[in-house]
Amino acid sequence: MIRPLALLCTGLLAGAFGYTQFSVVPTFDAVPLAVHLPFRVELMSMNSIVMQSLMALGFVTSLWYTLTLPKQPSSPPAPTGRTRLAAVIAAAPPTSRTRLAAVIAAAARTNRARLAAAAAPALVAASFLITRFGNVPINQEIRGWSPSDPPSGYADRLDRWELFHDLRTATAVAAFLILLLVTEHQTRSRTPQAAPPATSPHPTDRPM
């Protein structure tokens, strides 16, 4: 249950930032400042709770999903353990041997998948920090601007806001893509692989 929730929350966050990036910001640039600023202030008031909630949910669900991934020992087994494991694999029938080797290989990759998944909540947290210390202070400045008489250098402040937005969009999209790749990896590793048919020596292949 937590996996689809994590994908949903991080996907909505990435989609919301992406929509602003490719639709809202170009619209701001296309309209007169007298229209831009009042609409922007109202939009900030509406988006404040929504975006903070999405970032909080994205962080919690992605962290929860990371913690639910199975954890395997990171240190290699002792030489005696490796010898016994190799003996068990060698003694198994050909069909079981192939499946057992696939299971062991998947277990060895689990730590890497867990480490990759841990990057998702870190990236969501980065989106929040960029928003809190980058976009929000500029938003507070914009609230005090007069549409008919904006302060000098206002265009530079708007450009800086867009830079921060580009950064938080990139981190949010990266978090969603990482979870998507980890989920795909986990799904493939749990899918049983068809073992190749066992072959027996042909009578004509026996040494003369």
C-alpha cells in the first residue's frame, strides 16, 4: 500500500511544480505587470497549503517506502559461508540451481535499491528547503509590491524566484523518477525467471 502512495505523492508534487514551470510562469511573463502581480499574490495564498501538504506527504511516504524495503547485510559472507553456499548451489538440480542463483543475486542488489530509494525523501526535503529559504522570502517581498509602481530591480527578483523554482522542480522530478525506477527494479526482481530446460548428452556425443 505504501508504494503506490509514495509514487502518487511524489508524482503529484513533481507534476505541480512542472505545471508551474511550463504553464504558469510563461503566463506571468506574457501578461502586463498590473495583471501579473495581483494574480500572483492570490495564487500564492491558494498554493501555500497545497504545496506544503504535498511536500510533507511526499517526504513521509517516500521515507516510509524506503524503510519498508528489505535490508540485507552489507558485509560479504565469511569464506566458510561462501564455500557452503557454493556447495549448496552446486549440489542443487539444474533447474533449482538457476533459480537459487537468481534469488541470491537479487538479494545482493537489495542494498543498492534501498540506498537509491533513500535519495527520494532527501530530494523532497531539498525541494522544501529551496522553497522555504528561496521562494518564500521573495514571495513575501512580492506581496508588498505595488502593481503600478514596482520597486527598482523587481525583474531580477522575479528571475531569482524562477531560478529557485527550476531547482525545486528538478529535485521533485528526480525524487519521483528514482522511486519509479526502484519500484520497477523491485517488481522485476520478484518476478520468477523461467529456467532453461535441462539438457542431457546426446548418445552420439559420447566419447568413442
